[in-house]
Amino acid sequence: MPRASTISTATATATATATSVGADPNAPRRPWDDVPLRTKTCLLIAVAAVAGVIVGMIESHAGHLIWPLLGGLGLVTVTLWSLAVRWTCRPLDRLLAQLDGVNREQRPSVLSRLPTDRRDEIGRLARVLHRLSADAVRDYHEARRLRRTLDDRVERATQQATQKLQQLAMRDALTGLGNRHFFEENFEPLFESCRASGTDLLCIAIDVDNLKLVNDTLGHKTGDDLLLFLGNLIRASIRHEDYAARVGGDEFVVLMPGCGGERGEQFAGRLIALFRQHAHLAVRTDTRPDLSIGIADLHRDNLRDSASLLLRADERLYAAKRAGRGQVASS
């Protein structure tokens, strides 16, 4: 039998049992509910003894006929059985059915169905079970509350960890700018948005001149310091809506939506001046590091796709290098 049907059958059976044994908490009290079970048991024994004597007397008076004996024994058996069921079996069955209801429903209100007001052993047992069940129900609801709280905390922690991992996956570890993955994820959507809205877009390619010479002569620590300074300089120079990424070892790209070529040339000129000033103080070599910058303009260059815009910026970057490095090429 499937598990769902087994559970349904068990639930229906428990409900039918509760109904058949009279698990109604509003059932009327009976006088014998407060009589101890030991008293009821002694009474049953006394009734059985007295009934046996009476049956024997009747059977002797009737001339030792079999039918008075059988009739008397049958009547005594039925009477004793009825009293045993009413005084002992039925109250126990009712208590078990009520406990089963408490176990199924796990609600404090269900505990009121237990016959705690009885004064016999059933009542004492019900009061003990009432306390135990109340503690169990309280612990059950407390555990559910704690589990919900824990699930919420785990979910929030998971979301925060996922967001942090996503941010780390998009960030360059050294400079804190976007990495190549960040650039590739955002470049095409930004380009399409600018083209659809008629907004201009600058693509500025930046390369550090003589960085390999610095690494070879002064060590990679000095080279990394230069890259870190350049990353901070770029971050401090761009607007909130601009995009900046380190796409290679010494290669950076800045995207400036809504800006014309003049704004890009001003940005590039200031970047070279500040970087050159820092390099003059930080690097003591005959060949000082510098910046070469190429600028491509979506409207002025009349480019049709993002790949062409990036290629045009790269071409002008290498043109700036061929012109002597430390230059800005925008046309």
C-alpha cells in the first residue's frame, strides 16, 4: 500500500477509535468515575463471590438442574464483563484515544480533552500525561520556531555569501576594479542601451608603459603598487555611472556613457599627469613608467557594434605607444 494511503488509513482508524470509546470532552460525569480502580476490582470480586453463592443456592433449590446453573453463570459473566468494560477498559481506551489526538494535532488546546478531573487512577494517569504532553507540545512548537529562525538565518547567510562570491567573481583581486568577466558581462548591454537611446559612449583603453622593466629591475611588488595606485586613481576619477575594469596584466578599460570625446581627452590627460607624478616619486629608474591611452567615440567614429568600438580604442592605444608612449590618441 502506498505511504499516503497508509497514513490516511491510520488517521481514519485513530479517529474512529476516539469516537467509539467516547473521547468527547463534554461527556457527562458518572458517579463511578471517582472511585479508585482497586475498589472497583474488589467490588467485582465481591459481586462474583456473592453471585456464585446465589447461583449455587438456586441450582440446589431447583434440584441440581443444569439450566439454572448455566443461566446464572451467564448472567454473572455478562454483568461482570459489563462492569469491567465500563469501569476499566473503556476509560483506558478513551484516555489512549485522547493521547493519540494530542500526538496528532500537537496543539495545547487538545490537552483539555484529557480526563484530569477524575479522582481515580485514570485521572491521576491523565494528570501526569497532561504535564508530560504539555511539555512535549511546548517543546515541539519551540523547536519549530527555532527551526524557522535557523532556516531564515541560513537563507540570509547563503544569500549574502552568494552575493559576495558573485562580487568577488566580478572583481580584480589587486585593484578592486572589475575584471575581464565583469567587462564582458556589461560591455555589450551598455553598448546596446546607448545605441538604442542615441546616447554617446566613450571606450578608453589604458596601458602602463614600461611595467615589465619595473618588474624586472625593482620587483613585482613595485609593479603591483603602481597598478594598485592606477586602479585607485581611475576609481576616484570616474563617475558613478561609468564602468572601469582591469582586463589584462597592465591593461585597463573605462566606459563612459553620455560623454563626448572632449570629456574623454580631459580624463585621459589628468590620468597621465597624476600617474606620471606618482611614478616619478615612487620609481627610481632611468626609464620611468607612463600611460598610453586610446579613445574611441561611438558617435564620432560611427561604429556599429561593441567589438568595433573596443577595437578602435585598442588601435589608438597602440598608435599612442608608437608615437612615443605617455600619449593620448583619440583620432
